Amino acid sequence: MTYLFGKRILSLLFLVQVELLVVATNPSAVNAAHLTNVNGNVGRETCPEDYSPCSCSVASEGLTIVCSEVSVQDVIDVFNRTTARDLDTFGLTWTRSPLESVTIPADLLGGSRAKLIGVYCPSKIVPRVPLRMDDNAFRSSRDYADTFLTFYCDWSQQLNLQFLAGFDNLAILEIGLATELQAVGSLPTLPALTTLHVMDSTGLVEFPDLTPSILKALFLNGNQMDDTMGAKLLDSIIATPTIRLSTLRLNSNRLTRIPTQQITSFPELQNLYLDDNVIPVLETDSLTFLFPVSILSLSSASINTVEPNAFQGDFSMATVNLSNNNLTRFESAVFLQILEQMNLPFADGYVDLESNLMNCDCGLAWLIRDNRLLLPSVRNGVCSNGIAFENLEPASFVDCPEIF
């Protein structure tokens, strides 16, 4: 799944780069030699057929066809005259076109099929343009596609996702920057689904039972979720008995506390992202993991207090990101146990404290004086006077009591 996910992210970035869509987060990752001009002039000599007014390029994975600012009828005409059955990537994008709606009819690709399908409504128009997708829009790809992406659409007129029915090989579904997204509550059965992204969208209410999907990665970042909504959405995922979630992104929402009950309901969870929320207190036992932690990211989460034993589980290989918060104390009752795990012979975990100005009084003697061997597992620790933890002298804490 890791290879597939990485390959598909690169394909997404390819489409984004071609269309200059603002969803791009790392366009430099795309090899410029693989990009084609949207007028189809570049790369035509390597393509087996003329796909104009769409663009065509060839990579090791196969043909990539991107139809940008092209009418739906022109797309139909393209695939009526071309013969290649199997495509790696098909992208249909608009950025500014003043459309009343994006309407995708049945059998848009004719007899062709694509591994990755991307539909991008006009990105520069607000409010979003409504999407209308025929149930058979991509019928030819049902037994072939493994990734479906759609961004910038208004879903108020799309009451369900039945156009994905029968996509038995679909592993990755991404929906982003969408409005009125209640339709996700009627997601059809997708037995191969492992990665579901619903990002920066509104109207998300619940998920259906996704059985028999074995969902491993769920991204719910930027959906304006408060604590109640977040718990409800996660509970609806937990209700699917086949879920084996290992990665959960809840960053950039409106959470004020850790959804502890839901986290502990995912026994294989090892990557959790809660950055850019407002969670002032990490309560005791609030971050309890049943599986060895790989990434726990709480950057820019307005944290000012971490209660004793907030972190429970195996953190020996974990990256714990607490950067850009309001922490002033680094206490043994909170961090000693996980730092000891991170210093086991096989371990390489660490805690990142960048941009937290710490009080380096006797409350830090446990680390600087008594457990200095744990310092390599603390990164970017800086006192309020600008001195880095590693530059503090144990002798400065000689008069501090054993227990502070």
C-alpha cells in the first residue's frame, strides 16, 4: 500500500502542477520532464495517438491524459476517436470556467479506463460549482481504477456517491475543498478501500458502515470539526468492524480536547496528527496507544499544560512533535517514561520542543542533572533565556532537591 500511495500522490501532484491548482502542497516534487503543456503540444510525439485538445504524456506507468478547460463533449469526442483502452491517469479540470455545473455523463471515457481518475471543479469560483455525476460516468473503470480524486466541487445536487458503486479495486478516495458533502454518508461498498481523505470541506455528517473495507488511513483535516462532530464521525468509522486504522489525521479543525475514547478504539493506530487545533490541556491517559507509536504530531495546538502520564503506550520509535505550543515546563512525571523508551538500544524516537520557551529551574534537574543520557531524545529544547537544553550544566542544578 505504501508504494501505491506514494505513486498516486505523485500523480495527484502531476495533475495539480499542470493546472496550477492551489491544492498543490509540493509541486517541486514533480519531475518537470514529465509535465505536458495543456495544449497537448508537448509529448505528442511520444503518445500513440492525438488526444488534443487534451494533453497526453507517457511515463513508465502508462498514459496520462489531462483535459483542462475542455468541454465535456470534446472529452467524449477524444475518447470516441482514440483506441487505447488502458490509461494510468485521467484528469478533468477547470480553474475559472464560468460553468453552471460540472456535469459528467455516462461513459465519459467510452471504452477506455483509468487507474487514477481526477475530477476538479473550477477552483477559482466561489461559491463552488455544483457537481452532477451520472451513476455510470466511469463505468468502464469499475474493475480497474485504484484511485479517485475530486476537488473544489459543491455536492448539494449530488445526493450520493453511486458513481463509485462497483469500484471493487478502489484503494484511495480523496475529496477536498468541497461544500455540502453530506453525500459521503451514502458511500457505496468499496471492498479494497484502504485510504480515505475528506479534507477542507463542509457538510460532512457521518460515514456509512464501510464493511468489508480494511481502512488503514483516514484524513479528516480542515473540516471545521468541533469535539462533538469529531467524536460522531470517528464513532461512525469505529462502527465498521473491518477497520484497521493505522493513520488518522485530525489536524486543522476546531478540537479542544483529545478524542481519547475513539483513539483507543483503533488498536493498530500508530500515526496521529492533531496539529493546528486548540487543545490547551493534554489530560492524563488522553493519548493512550495500543500499538507502537510512529508519529504523534501536536504542533501549533495551543497546548499549555501536559498532565502526568498523558502519554501511554510504546513510544520507543516515535516522533512526538510538540513544536509551536505554549509549554513552559518539561516535567519528569510527563516525559521520563517515554524518554526512557526512546533510549532503549533499538530505539530512535524523540520529542520535538521547538518554539516552546521553557523554565529551566529546578524542575529540569531530573533531566539535566540526573538523566543526562536522555537528552539526545529531546530536540530543540530551549530555555526562556535562549540557552539550549544541551548547553545547560549539571552543576547548575546541584542544589535542587531530588524530587521537585
